[in-house]
Amino acid sequence: MDLGIRGRVALVGGASSGLGRATADRLAAEGCRLCIWARSSEALERTADELRERHGTEVIVVAADATDPSAAETVAKHALDGYGVVDIVILNAGGPPTADPAQTTPDGWALAFQLLSVTPIQLASRLLPGMRERGWGRVVSILTSGVRQPIPELVYSNAARSALMAWMKTTAHAVAGEGVTMNGVLPGRLSTPRIEFLDYERARRTGQTLEAVRAEQIAAIPVGRYGHPEELASFVAYVCSEPAAYQTGTFTAVDGGLIAGLP
Ligand SMILES: NC(=O)c1ccc[n+]([C@@H]2O[C@H](COP(=O)([O-])OP(=O)(O)OC[C@H]3O[C@@H](n4cnc5c(N)ncnc54)[C@H](OP(=O)(O)O)[C@@H]3O)[C@@H](O)[C@H]2O)c1
């Protein structure tokens, strides 16, 4: 299927690893020009070189920390200075720390909300006027299955991403008539450094072996394995496409059936 996004400019967060990187790769394969961002410039430069080599596409990079209140403005300005427009924005960065849900702290909440709600909302809000003016735009957030089925040790993620989701649903309605769609993707457990870290943390906390933790996690996934980042990236690319113009305000799990309830 021709996704119809050749030449579009895509701004992808957390693009030096895992889900963000796979998404950047997929959008580059579809002919998008990229601006990628995360904290480490070296990792971004390495990723950019690989993407240019593999797809012959233009890639610019910007280093910023999504927990910093100035990150959204820095990133948006860099992308707009580089390309003049941003057509597609993928809201993604790292995850928050694990926590006992009965022992959260104000500092923990402030950090989680900046990382997972305020920065992505500010970034998308900065780019929406241009998309609305041009009558075309795609905003896609990478959320978590935890917004539907809370993950016990990830209370900051479950809650702060739910706020982003509520903002997206509300705003999707406001911009739907102007060619701009806003959708979310809910990953379950796809093999990335973040998931490796979380499995390791759980093993440490519970005294289980890493293998036992993985076996327990996989037992809860009907498909019977962790996902590959590319399996989420293909779906994200579709949601960014021309044929997906009628899909907005949706939140779709890519989780191998992990979420047990109705959508
Ligand atoms: N993998 C899954 O199955 C899964 C499931 C549910 C939710 N998620 C969520 O999806 C997002 C991506 O996860 P992933 O598995 O792809 O993780 P990952 O492989 O660890 O990649 C995280 C990416 O985000 C960047 N990043 C981390 N902290 C950042 C910050 N404060 N500001 C800006 N960039 C930051 C990292 O680069 P730097 O370290 O250089 O900044 C890296 O590029 C995370 O929010 C994660 O919690 C993932």
C-alpha cells in the first residue's frame, strides 16, 4: 500500500532506541524527511547516519531532555528552522521510574507529568497551528497498555499518560475538520532496552530470576512472545498515512492481546 507520505517532514521523539527508533526507520522507508530527538547527541548522530545510509533520506537531530520544561520549544524550533514545516509528530521519549503506588512523591509526579504529559502536549500544541493552516497533519503518541490495564509498578506512567490521552481525545475533536488527525498507540511488551530494564528491576525486587520474570510476562501475552519494535512502527506509519485520514481520536493496543478487557 502506498502510504502517500513521501517528502513529509516527521519529528520523532526517543528516536535513538526502541520504539522511537523503529518508527523513525519506518517513516524514513516511506520517504519522510526526519527530525529526531532524545537526550544523547552521540546516539542520535549514530542513528541519523544509519538512517541516511539505509534510506538516503534527510535527517536532522536535536538533543533535549523531555523532563526539562524548555524541551518542547527547543525541539519544535529546531525542526521548524531545519525544514520550515512539521507534518507528522510522534510524541515519545523515555519512561518514568517504577514506584510503589502507595508511596508516590510530589517530585515524582512533577517529573512524570513533565515527561509524559506537559512536554508532549506543549510540543504538539506548538506544531498544531501550522498543520491546521496547511490542512494536513498527524499527531501520534506512544502511550502504554497501562492506560487501559494499569501496570502495578508503573503508577506514574499509567496516570500521566492517561492525562496525555485525555488531552489528545479532546483536541482531536477540535482539529478534526482541518485535516489533522490525533491518535495513540498502546504498546504492551515489545523488546527494547526499556523492557529489558523493567524485567531486570522486577527480578531484583521480587528475588526471581530474569528468566522466571520473562516467562511470567510471556504467559500473560496471548500471542506468546514479546513484540518486535517494527510491529508497532508499521502500525504507527499507517496511522500517519494518507489512507488513514478518517482515523482520529483512537487509541489502539499493539500488545499481542495482553489487555484482557474490551477496548
Ligand atoms: N517497549 C514497550 O513495550 C513499551 C511498553 C509500554 C510503554 N513504553 C513506553 O514507550 C516509550 C519508548 O520506550 P522504548 O521501549 O522504546 O524505550 P527505549 O528503548 O529505552 O528508548 C527510549 C528513547 O527515549 C529517549 N529518552 C529517554 N528519556 C528521555 C528524556 N527524558 N527526554 C528525551 N528523550 C528521552 C532515549 O534516548 P536518551 O536516553 O538518549 O534520551 C531513547 O531514544 C517509553 O516512554 C516507554 O515507557 C514502551
